[in-house]
Amino acid sequence: MQFVNYKTLLYSDTPVPDIFISEYLPALKGDYVKIYIYCLFLTGKNRGPDLQELSRVLDLPPDAVKNALHYMANLNLLTWSEEGVVIKDLKEIEINRNYTPKSTSSPEDAADRGRLNTRRRQVTEAINNTFFSGVMSPSWYIDIDVWFERYGFDEDVMMLLFGHCRDNGSLTKPYIAKVAENMHTKGVRNSFDFDRYIRSYQTMKTVSGQISKKLMIGPLNVYQEEYVDKWVNKYGFTFDIIEQALRMTTRKPSAGFNYFDTPLTEWYKLELDTLEKVLAYQARRKITSKKTTARRTAGAGNEAGGAAIRGAGPVNRNQGGFVEREYMNNELDQYISSKFGGDGEAGPIDDGAHTDSDGNEMGSG
């Protein structure tokens, strides 16, 4: 780093744009803010900091600095390469984004839009003063206007949306955008729709708390709550039915919410809307399963018994690679006749042993 005169540092300042504080600061990690401010500082001294210098001076790992620069480049706060970092002019970016030429329209359309914009402007300013202490970033004005147009919210619903998000601990733009989209999918347009939405939301949150307590996990994330919302507000299940699905995972402790969703969806399709119906259905399935197992066991036992009666089961006619010859009846008769004489009927076979009239064995010959 080049030497900077002591008095220059003593009397100089590094201005941070208010746009950065209101628009970007809430979403940045502490190390990211530290890197950005130091880059501003060097930019004011006509210096272009590089990755190695940032890592060394700020006592941060090179990979951490690189990740921070990537993230802030995606936010359009800066650009960077191996040669150095260049800070973007945030004021110019905001001016170009917010103030664009408007196309012409008829006087009637202009009058209607003026009346509509007056009401919306009043609500937007109320949001600014109530939730942002009067220093709301200009980009919020654009987003609020987009949500009005995209979702068709009444003015009071927009105010209620911000109050709802604040009460749940987050006024970040991604969170509010997600809630606004969810409200739209639930058919929220006016304050009556919003009251219905809040009742269903509170029910979902209550059940979510009960589930997290039973599973001994932390608060559910937004994706897990989407499952709970479906079970509670679409399927109409009370917690005792949901708990029965949780009990089914005792042999699978790492089961996810998609695992719980499988039996609950099955019960919903079968219209099992009470715990008694669910328990009766499970009992019937258990009995059916036992009967099926018994039939299979009995069938296997009968087959094994039959094989024992027959001797050694099915005869393998190709043992050792030799093929057993099969005789027809007349062939067997002819063979016996040629060997032992007679008309084809097998007579007594002379094995060379004879007995006298008293039954004593005599020698052959």
C-alpha cells in the first residue's frame, strides 16, 4: 500500500452512499460490509485494491474475500478481477433504474391512474414512515408498485402485509415478496380476505409449533411450513391426526416432511377426517397384512410337506450332466422278457441261491 500523508488521513472522510445503507446493508454479512467500506476508502485515495491486499490488511482468508466479492458483484455493488476492485456508482444506478421516460396515454387513463396513484402514494408513504422511519430505499417504491399491479392488492392490504411481516420478525425484501406471493395464491385481495388468511396462518403456526416440539427440533423453515399449511388448511387435519403420522416414523428418526406427507395425503384421499377413522383404517390394514402373511406361510408349509412326502422334492433329471432315459411300457416288457424269459411279464429272478424242502439254504448249481 502506498504511503498516505498523516494529515490527509486525519482530515479526510470516506462517504458511504445512503443508498448502500438503506438498500444493501441489511442483506450483507459483517465481513462483506468491512470489505466494501475498505474498498470505498482505497477508491477515495485513487487506489484499486486487489484480493491479496484485502486478505492481508483485513485479516480475512483469501477464499472468504473472494466469496464476498462474488456476492457483491452479483448485487452490482462492484466489479472485480485479478487486477483489482472497482466500486459502482450506486446513485447513478438508482437514478437510471427509477427515472425512465413514461409513454403517453389518453387523458381519461391519466386521470384514473392519477387518482389510483394518489391512494397508493399515500399508502407507500405511510409504509415508509411506519416501518422505515422515513428513510425507505427508492427501490422499495418500485417493488410496492409492482406488487400492487401483479397481485391486485387493495391499499389497506399492502399496509397489512408490511405489518404482518414486521410482527413475524422480518422486513427484508425477499421475505415480504414471498409472503405477498403466498397471499396472492390464497386469493387475498381485500381486508376481508386478509383476515381469513391471517386466521389460517395462525392455525398453521400453532400446529407448526406443536410439530417442532414433538420432533424436538427448532422452528420450522418456510418449506416445512408449506407442508403444514397444506395438512391444516387444505386437508383440514387437526394436530391429533398429524401426530399419528409422526408416530409412524419411530423406526425412521431421520424422516423428512415428505415422509410424513405420504400417509397424510393417503388419508385425505380416503376422506379419513377424524383420528378414530384413521385408527380404524390402520387396524384393518394391520389385520389384512397379518392374514396375507399367514396365507403365505401356510402355502409355503404345504408345499414343503408335499415335497417331503414325495421324497426329495422334484427329481432332477440332469444330475451330473447325464440325461435319464425314459422307457415306454412295451420297451420295458421286451427288455425283461429278453433277460429273464416269459411272455413279457416279470417272473421271479434267480439270484443263484436255493433252499431245500426244509427251508435250508443250498449252494448254487
